[in-house]
Amino acid sequence: MKSNSCSTPFATIAPFYDKLMSFVNYPSWVAYIEKIIQMSSVKDKSILDLACGTGVCLELWSKNGYRVIGLDRSLPMLEVCREKIAAHDGALLINGDIRNFKLGFEMPIITCLYDSLNYLLTEGELLSCFRRVHDALRSDGLFIFDMNTIHSLRDEWGNNSFQRRDEGLFSVWTNKYDSMQNISSLNITLHVRRNGQEIVLKEFHQERGYELSVIGELLNDAGFNFSLYRHLTFTPATELDLRIMGVARK
Ligand SMILES: C[S@@+](CC[C@H](N)C(=O)[O-])C[C@H]1O[C@@H](n2cnc3c(N)ncnc32)[C@H](O)[C@@H]1O
């Protein structure tokens, strides 16, 4: 058995990411977001997906007639994304950082999904991202995002280790929660077969949970009007939810 040392987040798992996420019902996420868009004044079908990863949602929106732009800082994730959306005319991918990106043009809709904002580990970084999003939106634009709550990172992930098998891919997820900083440190170990040999791949990730009041203050500081909902519902979010959705209007 061969083993590599821990790589930077998403560098090693990028080719396996879609398998690891095969349990996620992305079409229901996209349908929910489309409902929010349809209820708003935004009629222009153009979406910038921040931290787009391998582009599962970009592809779904493309198929639904949206012009899509994806931005992510991980080149290996963008590489998988590029292959996926190659067939979709007009799709644009940007290698950038959600904390300091500048587009040079305005978008009607910006999304940031599946824990991506939890990867920002300080309030300053989260505020910086919200400000960049505000700058990049046109005046009636929408910013739609999800976040894991403190409850999820502290009580679900906690100091637990989970073994998973996703479409035949065996992985171990070992979490350690720092309650002073509300940061979950996660070691992901993948067992893959290459040329008849088992290879062990490792990555280290960190996600931070934020109190809902803090998320609200930062959205306010960035200039947004907003609502926070329990994930995929229109029920107001509480600290007891595992995942929340934010719908922010410029
Ligand atoms: C859990 S994945 C989610 C990917 C995708 N949004 C999805 O729904 O499957 C988190 C993504 O956030 C990206 N990411 C994390 N921090 C980032 C940053 N500061 N700037 C840009 N991308 C970032 C990672 O590279 C990764 O692709």
C-alpha cells in the first residue's frame, strides 16, 4: 500500500469529488434556487457560481438555459469542471479567490454553495467575500448561498470519524472540533486502486461555523438586505439547523 502526505484542500480529491458527493441531491438545490430567482425581480438568466468546484451546479444551470460563470481557486477542481461544461456554449471559468475577486462587469445572480463559505476561517475573510459579491452584483442582484452551522460542525461532525463508500470509493473522514474558534479540522483519507495497487490519499480541510447573528451583521456591513432560511425551505433559520441558506439582495 502506498501513501502520500497531506495535500492542500481539493488538490488530491478533485478527480474523486463527484463520486464523494454522489449522495448530494444537487438538482433539488438548483430547483430551490431557481424558485428564489423566479420570485425575485431578476429576469436575466446569468449566474456566477463562486467556489464552483467541479461544476455540478454549473452544468445543471446550463442545461436550464442559464449563461454560467464559475470561479474557484483550485486548479484541479476547475480542470474537472472544464471537462464537464466543455459542451456548454459561453460558459466561462475563472481561477480566483472569493475573498478578493473583481469581475470588471456586473452580474444579476451570484451563488456560493456546499460549505464553500465555511472555508473562510475569519470574520474578516467572510466580510471581504460579502463585499466583493456586493461590488460584483448589479443593483437589484441576488446573492444565494448555504453554510454549515456551528451545530452541524460541533454536534454532527464533532470529534467523530466516519467511514463511507460512495459508488465503490472507500473513504474515512476524521473530524476534530475546536470550540474556542468554532473550527472543524477534517482529515479525509481515500483508498483508491491504481494499476492493481491500493493507494492511500490524504487531505486536510478546515471549516468554520458562524453564529447566524454574525453572518447577518457581516451581510449588513457589506450593504445587503437578507433572509436566512433552513436549508431548502423558506422557514427562518435557527441555530438548531444543520445547514442554512442565505438570500441576500443588493
Ligand atoms: C466543498 S467544495 C464545494 C464545491 C461546489 N460549490 C459544490 O457545490 O460542489 C468547496 C470549494 O470551495 C473552493 N474554495 C475554498 N476556498 C476558496 C477561496 N478562498 N476562493 C475560491 N474558492 C475557494 C474549493 O476550491 C472547493 O472547490
